[in-house]
Amino acid sequence: MARATWNGVVLAETSRPVLLEGNVYFPPEDVRREYLARTRAWSVCPWKGLARYYTVRAGGQANKNAAWYYPHPSPLARRIRNYVAFWNGVQVDAWEGAQAETGTGVAASPARGAAPDAGIASRPEG
């Protein structure tokens, strides 16, 4: 079991987290989207592909680009397509015995969220 919280609000909770490079990725259906707002920010991981970001909004506060996901990951990272990971002050906890799937399908214990792979950039839409 894994849970992401910020500003006293549960943002995501799952019994099926995916652990990849020290980050806990939450299945899209286990994320409370009402607390997320898409941003123009993006970053690139050499092997996972283009990441897009969300600002987390809860309790009257905003945490800019505190969540990310890969809408069209590379074939090597297809397991995390649209899964959401958190950082920048979002608390990510896992319970003992939680079985996270790693990118290779091997069971592992989830770790706390770390920074995304590359610097965040943004580009104007249009």
C-alpha cells in the first residue's frame, strides 16, 4: 500500500504502486485528479521519454509541478504510462509488506519520491 499526501489531503492511494528509480508511481485510477492541474512544464528522461507535470492544489495552496507522468513513454517504460509520481514536499509513504512492481516486474519496497530525471522546462503552446 502506498499513499501520497500534501497539505493534509490524500492525493493518491494504491495497493499497486510501481517503484522505478526510487520513485513511487501511482496507477491513474488511484489518483484524485480533482487536486491536480496540468501545467505546460515538461522534462525528458533519456530512457523513459517526455514527462508532463501537474500543479497540486489543496487546502487553498498550490505546489507547482509537484507531480509528473509519462503520457507516451518509451517502450522500455510502457508500464508507467499515465502513472503519477510526486515530489517537492508531497509526502509519499508505503506500508511494510507493500509489493511494488519495479520496471522489471520484481517485487520491491517503495521508496520516498525523488526529483524527476531532468530539469523542468516549459514551452508555449501553439
